[in-house]
Amino acid sequence: MGADRSALARIDRKLLASFGDDEALRTVRVPATAAKWSTWKRYCDSAGISMGRAVTTLIDRELMGVFETHAGDETPVFEKRATEELAIREANVAARERETDVAEERLDEWNDRLRAREGEIRARERGLELALKRASQPPFARVKVGRNERCPCGSGLKYKRCHGP
């Protein structure tokens, strides 16, 4: 707050120094509280115009009101700026909505892919579990077949003549 007033005072001094002594200039000081000053500054910043231009606009409007002259379709500066800013913000919102829609579609695709891969992973896990169960079970115990006994393949021959060699 203090920096703003000191900066304005320096600018005033530079401007006044640039004019000659033959010109009569007066600086008008308006008593304002710090809260009013900061509110006015925020208002001007949000409208995107300088504080001096805003004061000039207000004075022009007052003079038009006093003399009841209106310069045709001329809209106030703040209204113009607010309309422009609104149009810009609406365009930004529309662009963000389009980006959001595209991002949502992309997320839906990714979710579908993720579900499919999760299904694949579950199937692999089931296969792995079955393989682990099979590996943990002891192998089938082989029955020792004697040489002269019938072959277990069912051929009817002795083991030594069928599968023995």
C-alpha cells in the first residue's frame, strides 16, 4: 500500500518537474483510507485499466450527468472491459470443457484397457496357482513291475518282452 502511494508521488514529481514554471498545475489530494485505496486499486486492476484512467472516466460520467449530454452509443470503460473479460473467460471455460471431455474419453479408454489387462492378470494368476499346486503335489508313485509280470500297457505280453527293454 505504502509502496503504491510512494511510487505515485515519484511519478507526480517527475511529471511536475517536466512542466515549465509558466504553466499552473495543482495536485488534488483526496483523503482516502487504506481500505478504500486498496479496494479502488483492486477494482481498477480487475478491470484492466489504470487508476488515472478510471478516475478520468468517473469524472467524465459525472460531467455528462450534470450537463445531461450523452455521447451516443458510447459505453462506459468498465462495462466494455467487463464485457470483453466475460467473453474471454467464457471462451476459456468452453476450451477447458472441451479439454475435459477429451480427457474423460481418454480416461474411459484407459479404464477399459486396464480392466482387460486385469482380467488377463487374473487368468495368469489362476494358471500360476494351478501350476504351483501341481508342482507341490508329489509325483505319481511308480509301481515296480516285475520282469515276468504282464506289461501295464495292456498288450498281454510279459513286461520283459514289451516295454522292459
